[in-house]
Amino acid sequence: MKKIAMIVAMLTVSASGFAASGDVIGTGNQNVTGSLNSSTCAVSFPSDVTLPNITTADYASASLYGLIGNASVSAGNISFNGCTGQNVKVVINSPKQ
């Protein structure tokens, strides 16, 4: 039993010697540039939006991301400040009942 343990230990040491003795192939540098901004976009929404009356049938038959009814509604002015060079996506969700 000791002979087997001794052989396993010797093989492990010799294998680790092969793995650790790698030659350095070369060196390199990587430069990373960028900026850190502490501020984010400011978004302001109107306080109230009045929606037209819709029927439950209109609501039930609306497709995903589709229009409900055929009235146009203005949500007022949604203002984005400090968002220069950034994409803005606005999504309004309502659970279907």
C-alpha cells in the first residue's frame, strides 16, 4: 500500500513540475480609456393624464403592444434633461384583466 501511495505522490510531483515550468511567451499592455459620470438623466412626467373611457371589450380584444380603442391621447410633455448621447426608451405597462 505504501508503494502505491509513493508512486502516486511521485507522479503528482512530476506532473506539477511540468505544468509549472512554462516559459513566458511575451508581454503586452492594454490601455482602457473612458469617463465616469456621477450624474444621470433627469426625467419629469406630467402629474396627471386623463385617458378616454374605453369598453372592456376594447381592452380584452387589444393585442400585445397594440392600441386600445381609436382615440388619441396626449400624455403631456415628458422631459429628459442631461441625457445627451444616450438612448431613452419609455414603456407603459398595464396588466390585462
